[in-house]
Amino acid sequence: MMMMMSSDSMDCSTETEEESFKSNGIEKTKISLMRTLVETQDPSSKEVDDLTFRRFLRARDLDVEKASAMFLKYLKWRRSFVPNGSISPSEVAQEIEQNKMFLQGSDKKGRLIAVVLAARHFQHKGGVEEFKRFIVYAFDKIFARMPPGQEKFVVIGDLEGWGYANSDIRAYLAALSLVQEYYPERLEKLFIVHAPYIFMTAWKIVYPFIDNKTRKKIVFVGNKTLKSTLLEEIDESQLPETYGGKLPLVPIHDC
């Protein structure tokens, strides 16, 4: 496959994101500069915590001007796309009805685990706009459940049973755009499991739009090594039953 696990994802450090932040003087200085620049252009950013600024800085290789521009773009988008501060279930009713995303358990570093059953996704009259609202709805659910000091989450993208009827390139690109432009440094890793050969047709279309940072976080897992690969990073007690673990799948809208 085209993907390889990055060395970053193999890091064995056990310190939390918050502890890592406290020990990095260079990032703290950059964050201070970024805060000053951003607050001048958007006073509402005074309520934003330093860890959020750090995520955008890291996404732009600690370039203060580029990170500031990215963050200001995020604030403008968020106010426009989520004017009420959150997405209500009624705004994503057709997406919820497909019952395709789940959230439970955490990996060995305390990062929450989301499971997506791609074969349950079908296009509907709500279109890509409702799909994008559902992504934001799901992310807000995940972030609300994150333990203190934790910023990232893990996704298991399960393609078992996926066929051309489930293929939705516009939705895939929309989700990718949201992750890369507005939620930087949130995704720790995406395990793609049970990928059928026909999926590679869609993958070849999407792949060029994935930036290098995101590419390093994507791992294709073969069926023969599925459980052993997941167990390297997720304890059996936290692994979903469908992958040989102990936890049942809990729909994200019930979390």
C-alpha cells in the first residue's frame, strides 16, 4: 500500500500534551507572538487556550504568520458554519440515521477511539453539506469527552462490505478538507482496516489531496495482522469487540 507508519506515531513517550507544552520554551515564545498577532485582528481569540494555538503552529511548522492566518480563517469559518455554537442532532438527522460512527475506549496513551463503518455511508438528499455538519458534530462530541491534557484521537476506518454504492468522493474530500484546514493536529492516527481492492480506485482519487503530515498518520492494516496491530497501541479491554476486544460499539450520537 502507499502508506507507512510515521516515526512520530511510534513515539514511546508517556508525557501528556500539556506536560510536553510546559517543557518547550520555543513553542511558548511562538504562541505568545501568535496570540498578540491574532488578538489584534480578532479580539474574541482572547478566550482561546495556548494548546489550541500550539496545534495551529505545529501544523504550519511554527511559522507564526502562517499559523495566525490559518487560525483566523478557522474562527471565521466556525462562526459561519456553526452560528449557534454547536450542531444539533436535528441538523444531521439523516447522517445519524445511518448509524455509522461510534466512540468508546482509548488507546494506551489515553487518546479516544472512534470507529467508522464506511459500508453504512450512502449519499442522501442532505448532500455534502449535511455530511460536513455531521463531521463537526462528531468532532465536538469527541473533544468534549477528551481527558484533561489530551488533544488527539484515533480512528479505525472499517471498510468491510464497502462497495461502489458507498463511494462518495465529494464527502471524502470534504472530510479531508475539514481535518486539514480547521482541525490540525487533532488526528493521531487513522487505521484503515478490511479495505477491499475496489476501494483503491477511490483512494487513488483522494490521495493527492492528502497533505504530507496527514499521510504519515494513515496506516492500512491487513486482515491477518489486524488484532495484533491494534493491540500494539490499544489494550484489549479498550478494543471494540468486533476486533477481538471487550467493548461494544456505542453510536457517537448516544455518547
